[in-house]
Amino acid sequence: ENLYAEVGVFYVKTEEGSLGAVAGYACETEELSMPVIKPGENLMGQVFLSKKPVILNDVPDDFLNINSALGKATPRSVIIFPLIYEAEVKGIIELGSFKHFSQKDEMLLERVSKPIAIALNTAFSRLELKELLEETQAQAEELQSQQEELQAINHELEQQTYKLTSSEEELIAQQEEILQVSHMLEERANELEEKNVEIIKKNNNLKSFSDEIAKKNKELQLSSKYKSEFLANMSHELRTPLNSILLLSKLMVDQGSAGNPFETKDNAQVIYNSGKNLLDLINEILDLSKIEAGKMELALQPVSIQELINETKALFCPLASHKKLKFEAELEDGLPLEIITDRLRLGQILKNLITNAIKFTDKGEVALKVQKALKIKPDGLPEDYIIFSVIDTGIGIPEDKQKLVFEAFHQIDGSSNRKYPGTGLGLSISQEICRLLGGSISLESQVGVGSTFTLTIPVQNFSLLQGIENPEETSKSEITFALNENISNFIPEPVVDDRKEISEGDKLILIVEDDVVIANELLSVARKKGYKGLVAVRGDEGLELAEKFKPSGIILDLRLPVVDGYYILGQLKENPKTAHIPVHIISSLDKNISVLGKGAVGFINKPLDIEMIEEVFSKIESAEEAAKSKVLVIDGNLQHAKAFSGYLKQLKIDSLCVESLEHGEEIINNEKMGCVVLDLKSLGKTPAQAFEAIKANSGFRKLPVILYTGRTLSNEDEKEISIHAADVVYKTAESYKNLLDEVSLFLHVVKDEKASGNKEPYLQEGVLKDKVILIADDDIRNVFSLTKVLEVHKVKVLTASDAKEALKVLEDNPGTSMVLMDLMMPEMDGFEAIKFIRENEKFKNLPIIAVTAKAMKGDREKCINAGASDYISKPVDADQLVSLMKVWLYQ
């Protein structure tokens, strides 16, 4: 009004740095066709840049119209005025008037522009404060721990915002407050960032720790695998020479002075060589143990390099010549005459390196080079070293396996068909000894080209290596003897029995009971039933009476003086003279199924009544009758079943053989049987399924069942079997003997002592005579030993040094009677060979006995599944092997 302006427009500065129209006065819509004006664009944009007002007088007619309801006219003057606050344009006012703007008008605009600019700045500040408040609230949600503080700050901000309207000073104070808040927020953000960095760091550490655990777990699994392979192969390496020693020494003992002197000398030489190999293996194991325990002692002394090399050449030149290899030792000029080291241990390392080089080299050469080198020690002083390089043109070692060769229990090839034997300890021991000598061993190798092992040791070894020990004091363990709760401390007075009135032919009952009241009552019932009674009030006395009088039955308490009933039962059943005697348990202890599995015919808890006592005698009498009954053998392999049936003839035990459980049920329902021998494989069922079928037949439920299996049973299987089966016999070299023992136990029959002395009375020497036996074994010592044993029995022996040769020999000799198959052989192992043999229809029923030195868990099942008829482990017992062969060759 003071300026008499009829039209106007108001632009403010935007966040993007342009001008935006926010209000107009008496201006038409098209006059606001540029809502946004950039700096320098038209006159208003120019004023924005220059920060100076522009006045236009005598405006052209078509420049701008001022409209009203009655008409329109062109203004005479236009003024564009900037609103500046603190040297910054906050907005621009453009006014139009029918009169010229005077200097007074311009001064008025100058005066009011500052408050307007301040108001604009205040408004902008409010918007910024609003945005900042919203941002602060959002951050407050994220930083819950700072919520109360931020709420207080927001409250202060609201108060300061309200006060800004009153004065510019309050606005400045508020801005300072905002700066402080911003600084605090920045600090909070930095703290949050630091915490995030710390969390990320912890997560990374956790991930690294997790990765390390996974790596260690993988290494542990690999280590377990390598140790299993090592133990299996170590078993082979130890048992193979031991097998030769036992077989040939047994043969020499059997032949006595009647043996051929030349053969005896050859046998003695093989025994000596095998013993020496066995000693070397034992020394390797002991060396490793000493090193790991820190107990290996070194004897440092001057060692002549030339003498050492001469001895090495003398030792290995014949060995290399035997394999048609060239062996050379080369000494560099300027070597010292002597070095200070342990002569024995240095020689041990060189022997191991050169032995390996010759073993793994089939053609070419092996060389030993000796050089001098100068190395800088950690203290910066130089030291002279001697380098021994063993170079070969052998098979080489893959790069990914080169680290493994120095680790204990790790072998490049730990399989059963590996070509090169050995324990894999030599290099591990050599490396550890080398460290004790102050040196190192390195390896360079290329597959198919060869390997170079480099041994580096100091010339003058003055380090204190006179013996590394860890003399940790170990306190002696206190030995506590726990009293057996089943042994009574009270020994009663003896009971008067019938031992002085016994005549030949009397039926006897032995009562082992420390309760004299019960003992007398049992004695009275025994006499009424026609028995003469023996009473023992002590466990040891009971054993003596049982062996001396061999009663018809024994009534046994478990809790006794001196020795308990469990021990007595075990001793009775282990003694061939008493194993047949029926034993019935009476005890105040809880019923223990295990005693029934050991051969007891029954178990009754005290206190006793007359009916219970009658039941005891009834079971004893039933057991006597069982001795006259037959054994039912259920086996899908009739040849196997008949072989065992022949074995039972030792005890004059009749038996029937059937191929299936169904046929067995028919027999049981029609004939009296004493026990059942059941081959699990013939059923084609799991143990659980087999016993479900057995429980379904009442005849089976009443009989002891002896399970005969070649598979390794799981814990669940064993639990199931413990409920239903009397016992389990695994198929091994002694399985027939074990079966015989179990049958004797449950039929309560007396073994013929003459039969015990002659293990196969029905199998005469003629069973083996003229039989053709193929021995497949890559170890010439085993072939030699087994051949010598079999030749005594007039057996024709064929040999094969590997599985492929065995297949060819068998094909060329279809009349072969049996195969003794070693499982660990090069290129193709025994398992594969057995499978190939079984694929040939004409060898489907050929007896094959698997011979292994590994004796690891699962081998038995693996052998039987591969098709082996039976299984025997090294060292082979000559009598046991011959016995097993007779069983399988018996017709």
C-alpha cells in the first residue's frame, strides 16, 4: 500500500539453488508461467546473481497487464528487489505500479527487505528444524538406548523454535543449540559405527574361529582315516614276518630230527630274515614313541664322511644291483674330513632315504651326493653345513601328497591293493631325528621323473642335544581294591551229605549253597528223587567237588563265601570235564539273563517253596534228556552245513541240516531237537526279522538258538539278539570249534577226551592228500611257509604272486581244490579277485579261504560278502589252517 503497487509476485530460493514462485498479487496465471527461475535466467535470475535491485520505468504496453473487473492497463514501472540475509539471497519481490517508483520507495523496500529476509530465513530454519526433528526421531528409534535423551533434546528444540519468532538473537542461540545437538548426534553415529565395526570384527573372528574348527575337524577326520589305514597296514607288516616265523618254526618242531637238513637250513634262514624284519619294524615304532615322548638321546662324536659313504655303498650296491639299478655316491671337493653329529642316527636317516629310493625305483639309478654349504644362523653368524642329497629316477610323488610323506601314520597309498609295502613311519622318524641333529629334510619330486630328498645338517653341532627329556614327575596312582559284593564274608559249618556213601553208578546232585537250611531242604528232596547229594557251603569247595565227582546236576547260589557263583559257572563251562553238567541257579539276587547265556539251565529267586524246588529238579532232568537229542542246523549253504554236521560227530551228536527256516519249522514240529544253529545269511533277513519269524513258532521259542553269522552286528542287532538268542558265533577260522563249544554247552554233553586230543577224528589225513591248493600271496616268505606246511600233508601247491596271476593259474588249472587268498596284494586286492572267481560258474562252489594280516573291524563281513567261504587272520596257526581246510574239503 505504501508503494502503491498494483501487481506483484514473490519468489523464494529453493534447496536446488533456483527461485520458485510462492505467492502473487493481482497477477494472472499465465504471468506465473515460470514457477522456477534458474540463476541468471531473465531479469529476476539476474537480480538473484547480482543481489542488486532492478527498476524498469516506462514499461512497454505488451510487457504486463494489470486487470480488474472494469478493465486492464499496463503499469508504468516495475521493480525487482532481492531479499538478502547474511549476504545470501533468500527471495525476490517483483512489483508493478502505474507510477514510477521513487527513491523513497526504494529506500522503503531496502528497509523492509531485511525483516522479510529474516522472516524467510526463520521459516527456512523452521523447515530445517522440522526435518532435523524428524531425522532425530528416526535415529531415536534406532538408538533406543538414547531415547530419553533425544526426547529431551526434541523438547528443547520445540521450545527454541517457538522463541525464534521473537528475535534474531534467539534464532542464533537456537542455531547454536542445533549445532550442539548435531554434534551429539554425530558422536552417537560415530559410536554406533564403531560398535558396528566391532561387531563386524567379532563376526569375522567368529567366522575365522568356525573355519578353524571346521579345518581342525577335517584334519581330525583325515588323521583318523590315516591312522586306521596305518594300523591296518602295520598289522600286515608285523603279522607277515611273524606268520612265517610261527609256521616254519612249528614245522621244524613237528619234523624234529627227521627233517631234511637243507630244508631246515632254508627254513631257519627265512625265520632269521623274518625276525630281523620284525625287529626293524618294532624299532621304528619304538623310535617314534621315544621321539614323541622326548626321550631320544643323541651321542655326538666326530664322524668321518668318507667312512660313512663307504659303508653306505657297501650296504646298498648289492641291493641296487639286485633290482638292476645303478647306485653311485659322489663327494664334492673341499668337504671337511669329519663332522660332529650322531653317527648312528645320521646313518639311520640315510639308510631310510636310500632304501625308499631303491624301493620306489624300478629302472634307472639312485645317487647319493654330498656337498658343503654356508648358511646364516638367526643370530646373523655364518655356519657350515653338509648336504646329503638322495636322488632317484623312481615313480615320483604328487605335489599334493608331498607334505604327507613326513607325517606319522600317513601313507601315499594306504589301500589293500597297494604295490609298495611299508609302515610309512621311516620318513616321519627321519625328519624328527634330523631336527634333533639341528638340520632339516626337504623334498623335490615330479611324478614319473623321480624324487630328490635333501638332508642338511651342521658340520660342527655344538648345540646341547645330549638328550631331550621331559622329566615330568608323575605321582603313583592309588590302587583301591573294591570288595566283591557277591562274595559272602561268613562261612557256615559244613553240611553232612552223602559223599562217604557214593557208589559207582549213583546219580549225584551237587548243592553249592551257604544257607544251611536251604541246603538241607534241597538235599532232602534230592534223596527222595533217588539222587545222592553233595553239599558245598563255599564256592571253591563247590568247584573241587564238581570236578572230582562230575555230578548229574548242580544247584548253585550266586552269593557265596570265597568265590561267587558267577565265577563258578564260568569255570564249570570252560572246563571240558564239567561243561556238560546242567547248572540251575537259585539266588536272592535279581534274575540275571547273562547267566542263562553262559549255560545255566534255569534261574529261580529265593525264597523257595516246594513247587519251585520241584521245578529246579525238573529242569536238571530235562537237560539230561537234551543230551540225547539232535541239533538242527539251518544254513542256505548245504556244503557248509554238512561240514559242521561232520564236526558234531566228535561228540556223537546227531544233527539234521535244512536250507530254510520253513523246513526247520517242519522238523521241530515232528522231531525232538536239543538246540538250533542258525546261519543268519541263509535267511536273507535282518536279525530283528529273523527273530520275529522264530518267535512266531512255539517250537523255536522253547529251544536255545545259536546264531551263526559272518556280518558285524550293530548295537541294535546285538540288543535284539541278547533277548532271543542263546549266543552268537562269528564266522572265523575257529568258528567251527566255537560252534561245537556252544552246542556242547546247551546240550550238556560230555566231550570225548580222545576226540579233544584229535580235533577231527572223522577227518583223516587222506582228506588233504593229492588236493590241489592255490596260494595267492605277494610275499614270498608267506608262500614259502605255507608251502612247507602243506607239503607235509601231501598237498600239491600252486602259487601266484598277485591276484591277476592267481586268476590265470586258476583258469589253467580248473581242477584246483581250494584257494588260499591273501587280501593285501598289489594292483588288484584279494577282495576283487574273489569276486572275479565267483563270477565264473565253474568256480561258484570252490572253497576260498581269505587270509589277511589286517584283522580290522568289518574285514570278516567284507570277506564273506565278497564270496569267501571262510576267513583266517595272520599269524596263521598251522593246525588251525589245516583243520579249516579239512572241514571245507570234507565230502
